[in-house]
Amino acid sequence: MDRRRHPRVPGGGAAHRDRLRPRLRPRRNPLVTDATTAAAETADGFAKRYGRPPLGVWSAPGRVNLIGEHTDYNDGFVFPFAIDQRANVALGSRDDRLVRVSSTFAPETVELHLDDLSPESLAGWSAYPLGVIWALGQFGADLTALAGVDLHISSTVPVGAGLSSSAAIECSVALALDEHWGLGLDRPTLAKVGQLAENRVVGAPTGILDQSASLLSHADAAVFLDCRSLDAEVIPLGLAADGLSILVIDTNVSHAHATGGYAARRASCEAGAATLGVESLRDVHVGDLDRAATVLDDETFRRVRHIVTENQRVLDTVRTLREHGAASIGPLLDASHVSMRDDFEISVPEIDLAVSTAQANGAIGARMTGGGFGGSAIALMIDALVPVIERAVRREFAEQGYREPTIFVVRPSEGARRDS
């Protein structure tokens, strides 16, 4: 095998639809609550809803994709990390077969019998946790033999920002139910459970990036993921030691990926692969692009070119990080944004302004993150430049008449876990 073109590396994902309402986005920086406090608050919310304490509280993080956008559903490479905003779920047992789900972001408690779970029966915000239960049944859980549960969910992951608030909920619920029901599923399988819920129940045609990042991440590290083999390797980032920060600039332009542009981009990729006679765009390499240009229409070619070059950028980012450290990956982040903006056409003016302003004020590199059509940009910078770039972005957004962005530093953090 040609190791240069087909390195054995780890497995991944893309971004998707967040349908939780109302929005959980504070005007300024989202509050990062310590694990003990968050667990206690979620347990207290459970007790108020259900009149008894929970058996435990589990949590899972949102994620930032450092690089590798829309490559996951093309069997390619991605490089995400978990962030320090998390979804929490408190769980209590039942002696019947009902499932009840409540949350801090919706007034109602949704109740459903385990026998009635199906993709067609689920809708709204509760489709995320209930969809996970249905998906567990597709991965071997005998739902006919299990007792029901009560769940109460809270989250500090901003919704609609491209930070995977929905995967955080899915993964916290999956981990909690796996332990409570004694299913014995490993984390890569739980990631597949979350992806299936996302695809079949929510209706978002996404890859496995988000759930893998939420379940597999470690502190101050990113997950190098091969989305074909699902091999995963945790790569240290060394941001703290190098005095670097990653700033998230949430444009407050909400996105929704279950329909529209996201699905159209996936269809273009599938059409390009079919025309080129390959299983997926993972099998097309930079050296093949000249031939691809002769057989594809212009739009499909540009979609294909983004995926092919983005896969290479992920590999180059990991190599550069290992050899030279995070301070050297800036040009790859910048090139990724240009490709998403011009070839894949998933950026918006607010994102482009955030990226260009960060670059003009000293960022090492900046790019859109997530599935696109809104959401967030990220910028890598030395710690001292965080307030400088934040002020500059706010000023430029105000001058352009855009909504005030929500800007905050994210720390690469631990994946899903039990907190109490």
C-alpha cells in the first residue's frame, strides 16, 4: 500500500443540524461550569421534575473541528477536539417500560413507551435523546427486555454555532444508557449509535465526526480520525505549553443541516465519486484532480476538489503538528477556509469577516468550523492576542451592521464521562 496516499490513521465526522429551541446562547461568553457544579445542578433539576434523586449524572462535550470539513461522509480524515462546554444527563430507573425526558431548554416532559420508539414517532428536541434509545436497539440492545428510564438534560454547548450541541446530548445519553442497562458497547460503537440517531431520526445526513470527538477526546489533544476504517489516534496539541489559544467566534447566524445546502453538498460528492468510478472521494487524490476536471462539470469539480485537498490538509496538519508544533499549522487553517468559501461554498459573509479580521490582527490561522451556512469561525493565536482580536471582530461586525458575535476561548477537553 502507498503509505503516503493511504496512511493508516484515525476515523471521523462532519457537522449537522441542531433543532433545540429556544437558543441556549448567552449574549456574551457561554459559562463554563465545573463538572461538580454542573452535575449537582442537573441532578437537582432531575429531582424537581421527577420527585426523587437520579442514579447518576453523565456528560459529553461539544466539539471544534480543527480541520477536515465535510470529509467524514466521504470516508476521509478529520481532526476534531472536545471543548469545555458540555451536555449533562441525569438518569433514574423505572419499574415499567416508559421513557420520560425533560430538559432545561424546553418546558415539557416527553413520555413514550419503549415499544413505540421509531424514527417516525420522534420529533423536536426530544428526538435527540429518544433517537439514541432507538439506535441502541439497532446495535444489539434488546429494548423488549429493558425497563424504562427518566432522563433530565442540561447543556452549555451553544446551539446553532457549529459546535455540535446535538452530538453532546446524544453521546451523554448513549454513555449513560450503556452503563445503566449494562450493554457493554465500546465508545466507537456508541459513536455509531449517535450517528445513526442523527441520520435516521433527526434526518441530518452527517458523518461520524461529532460523536467520535465527543466520546474519544482527551484534554489538550485532538482526535485524528480515519472515517473509513474508524481508526482513531489521540494527538497532543500542546496549546497550553506553547502559550496558544483557540478563539471561537460564533456569528449568531444559525444553521440547520437536516435539509438544504448540507444535503446538496453530500449529493454533489456522491455524484462526483460515481462519475470518477470510485467508492468515495477518499479514493481520489490531489494528483487525480487534473483528470477529474475533464470529466466533471465545474460545480461538481469544485466540490470534489475541496474534499480531496481538505483530506490532504488534515494529513499535513497532523504531520506539521508532530514535527513543528501547533504554531506552524496556521497556513493550513487559512487554506482550508479559502477552499470552503470558494470551492465548497458553505461560508457566509459574517464568517468570512470573522476569519479575515482575525488574520489581519495577528491570528496564526483562522477558518470556518462546522458544516457551514452559518455558525462559527475559529482562530488560533498567542494568548496575548485574544482580547485584541476579540475587540477587532466586535468592531468590524458593528461597522457592517451584523449581529453581535459571541466570542470565547475553548480549551481542548476530556470526552464523555460519568460525573456523579
